[in-house]
Amino acid sequence: MKESKQTKIPTPDDASVKTDCRAEFIFYAQTPTSKVRPVKILGEYGCDCRRPDWEHRWKTWDARQDPYLHLFLCQEHARKLGLME
């Protein structure tokens, strides 16, 4: 994910992060051999970009440091992070 490391990480302070921003996809934890494939969410979850610990979660997930950390993101933020086209 070299592209995503160069992408600005959306933070809760960004104007693009709305208070009603809802997660649409789950991005499961990455392994060295797996590619990121989002899974469509059927429930109601807030976008992880709204979390106060978002920057730490993103860095941990992107560095593949926690095999149990999954990201819940809306389509807009997933695109900004380079996870979707």
C-alpha cells in the first residue's frame, strides 16, 4: 500500500468527516500476502475516521502491526486513503 502511506490521513477535525459519516465497508487486517478487499457492511456502524484514536488505528493497520484490527470506513474515506478506486 505505498500509495496510501503518501495520502493524507483524514482526521476527525477535517471538514470532510461528517458526524453522520457511516461505515459502508470493512477492510480486514492485512497480512503480507493478502490484498485489501473490502466487504460490504449490512449493519449500522460509524466510520472509523470519526474515532479519536483514528490516526493510531490507521498507522497500525497500514503497517500490518495488528492482525486483528479491521477498519470500518465509508466509501469516501476509503477512496481518500487509496483503498478503493
